[in-house]
Amino acid sequence: MEVGFPVFIRRGRKLSLTDQGSKFYSAAVRFLSAEDELSGFAKRLRQDQTDYIRIISAPFLANAFINEAVARIVHRYDRLSIAVDSHARIDAEAVLAEGKFDFAIISLPLISGDYNVVPFLRVHPVIAMNSQHTLTDLDIVTFKDLNRHELITTHPRSSLHRHLIDLADAAGESIRSRIEAKNGIIACQLAGEPVGCCLADPFMALSCGAKDLVIRPFRTDKFLEYGFVLPKRQVRTEIMDTLIMDIRRTTQKRIEEHGLQARLLGAQVSGLTDLPSETSGG
């Protein structure tokens, strides 16, 4: 394809995009993405699938309670098709800004963006560890208990890492840690090995796949909050409300199954008032 301007420039052995090439590349990505969306739309029309929902979430949230709700709703609505995509929290807001979604579940607060946000869950972090760890003997773990042991921390910008630093500063102590994980999933997987324990989102711990991982409540005022996020101009349909209601029910079931210290926040979507607004355990 001839574009009439230089797309690349050579610097030594490397090729780099020119300014025009960079703009051309960005436009090409947008156009090809639009073509893919148009092809998908045609396919759904051929299959008589008149309803379509694009969902964005974190990987562990999909495994924790979204996938089960999605499976039920596609059986209920024959003409519904769903696309589920997952992104790490650090990338999620950039993906939302592209506007190619109908519904998202993400940790709050959002830094920027003009969306309809409905908070739906607050949950206290837990301590995740191997089943042979001595902290499993405790019904609830305090920071004093925790800091006697080797910790697996997440990256310094994470809210849980910052919370540990705040607790350590308040106690006049330093954190004992020789392992830093890129994200919470890796931290929980490492905690399943006999190398340390970590402060974790309970849904992340339960979804990480570590075989010998157990969790215990952590005594803290810190909570993690999640919300439903919809584009500002999104028209909420019966199917959307049904999906949100089903996700809330699945979340409630997970809370009860694992005795989590959690609270389902009051529903602001039609049809959800039959669910209790608060569930706690542990």
C-alpha cells in the first residue's frame, strides 16, 4: 500500500515510526477495529442474535462471579450474544476511555471519565497463605501478627501495598518482605507456596488457582470497593438489569460460601430491591 509519506525511519539497526507513521498506525488500528466490529455485527444478524453486550472486568472478577452469571443469562435469552474482555486494573481505565463497552465491573474509584457508576460491593482484604502457615491457627490476623512473618508484597503503587506501609509507619515498624509480585494474582499464587503470606483481595485469592491457599480475615478498616460502570449515554435494558441482578446474587453466594467480611451496597437498578443490601461474615 502506497501512502505517500515515510512511515518508518531507521536509527542504527532499528526502525522507528515517524510522526506521520505513528498517526497512520493509530488510525489503521481504529479502522481495522471498526471493520472487525462491523463483521461481528453482520455475523450476529445472520444468526438472528439481536441483543449484544460487551463486558469488561478484571480477570479474577470474571472467574469469581461474572462467568457464572453470564452462563445463566445466555441460556435465558436465545437471541443474546456476549463478549467478555478482561484487563488488569492499571490498564482498565484506558480501555474504558475507548468507549467500546456496554457494561464493566471495576475497582473504584475511577481516576477520570464520564460514566454512570453504581457502587455495588465493599469487601475487606484478607491474609492469603499456605495451608501449613502458622497464621492459619488464628481466627483473625492483626498487623502485629502479620509482620512477624515474611510478606509477599505487590507493586508499590497498589492500594494494598500502600496500606501495609501506612500500618507499618503507624506501628513504628518496617515490613519484612523479600518478594514483590507484579500483581495480586501472582502474590496469591506465591502465597500458596511455603514462602510467605500476602494481603489480598479475597476474590482474587479465591480465583488465583493456588491449590494449598487458605485465607483468614484481617483486622483493618481498609475496604476495597467495586462498581458497575456504564457509558453515560448507555440505555439500560431488561437484559442488562437481569445480568446485574444475577451478578449480585452470585456475589452474595460467594460471600456466604467463604464467610467474607463484605457488604453488598444498595441496589440502584430496577428489579434489584429483592436482594439484601448487606452481607457479612467472619
